[in-house]
Amino acid sequence: MPILNKDMSLCISLAARPSNIGTRFHNYLYDLLGLNFVYKAFAPADITLAVAGIRGLPIRGAAVSMPYKEAVIPLVDVMDPSAKAIDSVNTIVNNDGVLTAYNTDYIAIARLLKDHKVPNSHTVLLRGAGGMAKAVAAALRDAGFTSVTIVARNETTGRALAGLYGFGWQDDVNGSTADLIINVTPLGMAGADERAQSFDDATIAAAKIVFDVVALPSETPLITAARQAGKPVITGAEVIAIQAEEQFVLYTGVRPSAEQVREASEFSRR
């Protein structure tokens, strides 16, 4: 990374529980490609003031994580179709004071479902109803999945998400099973919930594929239990590598090679 200088472009991330994954990923590629950029993670005390700071400093771009993916919507100027279609934001790009919101989570989920050859005939339990859950639900619908149940304790948000995509809703797993189970909650995330397993052993045993979008740690209790049960898994580390690559392109205008992305992803998790 070059020595900090007045011409350096700053990119940031905004999350309640920031990690070093995105920071290491982006800074690795900036250094590798000789770009005069630097990336820093923040846990904002006030999301409204934080987004105002993006515009006022100016900061080139910001990644947006739980729980701010919907809260930032009224704070930006333009909603790209990727964000507008699902009313959820994970990326803000600042072009001369105009803040445009994108969602690269959707791109990542859609690509992973395809790359892992997940049949759209699979039944699905999707646990969670926040901004990331919207991206997952939209990707499932667009990939042709029809038998999907949203599992969310909050009936209002759970039913709203289910209704938006024509899926079912229930307030808890309650012994239900599905071919594909997906966790889109903080359960298993580093912090207060890091020991929580988002689906029980019986539900894991009945599943054909287990997917956890939690990126830190990538080996969550759910993923660990799934591996022990011999189940194919899709991890949050895979999600964050793809969505971070797309963010990198939006910020810099440079598309790294697949090998460079692989190196950055491995470095970020090391």
C-alpha cells in the first residue's frame, strides 16, 4: 500500500460488527494493482451521519452490511436497478457528491447457486428477513425456485418478504426440513451469536445442501455441523469474495483477474 497522501481515494465499510475481511481484500488488490486507494472498516454510531460523511469528505465508496442495508435507502440520491429491485443496498458509490446505491449481494448469490449447480426443484428453508435475505430471496426466485419458506420470528417482515416473492412463511423451523437450507441471520457470526447454530442437527441431516451467508467466521457452527454430516456447503466466504469483487470494480473501474480475486480472498481470510 502506498504512503497515505492527499490524492488517495478512501473506501469504507459500514457494519454493526465490522471485520477485516473486506479491508484485507480491497487493500490487497489496491497494492497488487498499484492503485492509489485505501480501505477502512467502521462501526458507525449514527448511520445518517456516516452516509453524510461519505458525501462531504468525499469518500469514494462504501460497503454496507447488517443492519444498515435498508436504513441507507432514504440517504442516497440514486438507486441502481440492482438495489431498487429488492429495496436493499450493500454498496454506495460517490460520484462528485451524488451517491448511487447498488446491491452486489444479489449477483454473488445468483452466481453461487449456478456455480454449485443447485437444482431449482429443491425445496428451500431461508432463515432471515432482512436486507441480505431479500437479495437471497430474489436470486432464488429469478433462478426458478418455487418451493421456498421464509423462516422469521418477526411476522410483519417475514410475511412481507414471503409475499413479495410468492413464498411461504413460518415463525420458526419447528422441525421443518428442506433440500436447501440457508442462514441469512447473525446466528453464528463472530460476537454475541458466534456459538449459535442456525439450524438444528435434524434439519441439517435432512438437507442436501447447506448455505450460510455469514462471512466471519466462514466456518460457522452451521457450516461445521454440515461438514461433519457430510453435506455439501456454500459459505459466506464465497459470497463475500464475489460481492467484494463487484464492489472493487464499481469503486475503481478496474476488473481484477480471477486469479487475483482468489489470492485476495485467501489473504483476507488468512
